Amino acid sequence: MGENILLLDVQGISSIADYYVIATCQTERQLKSMARDLSQLSNTKRGQLLRGLDKQAEGGWVLLDLEDVLVHLFSADQRDYYNLEELWEEGKVVLKLQ
């Protein structure tokens, strides 16, 4: 299960997606599991989403492109380092789960 989940509405701010989901995972295994689960729930072909999953998880940041939604799954260290919340602070917080 992801932690500290944030859904940002970035319509009109980002040209590549309407929404960003940002979540923290505690382990590499959890990163992979969440990515697989999300890809199965989406309408996008699973193989396209999970290409390079092992390397992404090893690096602590898994990115899933679900068309209008970009999902960023981070290790705690990588989330702090990249600080996407500050980068996209103009976005509207739609949902925040601790």
C-alpha cells in the first residue's frame, strides 16, 4: 500500500497530463507490486506500462503513464529528493491521503 498519496490537478499547467498521482512506497517490492496492480486496473496495455519496471524500482521511482494521468511511485528518499509537490505547487490538490 502506498503512503502519503497526493492527487494533483495540473490541467492547464502541464502539457503532458491532466492529473499527477504521487505516492510513497516503503520497499522496492512494494513499488513493483503497486505498479503492476495499477497497470492491471488501467485500460492501457500492461506490457507498455511495465517496460523497465525492475530498473525503475531499483532507482526508487516508477512512472506510469495512464494517458491523462501520470502516476509517480517513489521511495521515501527519492520523493524527498525530487520534491514534485513543490515543482507542481501551482496544481490544485484534489486528494491527499496520509
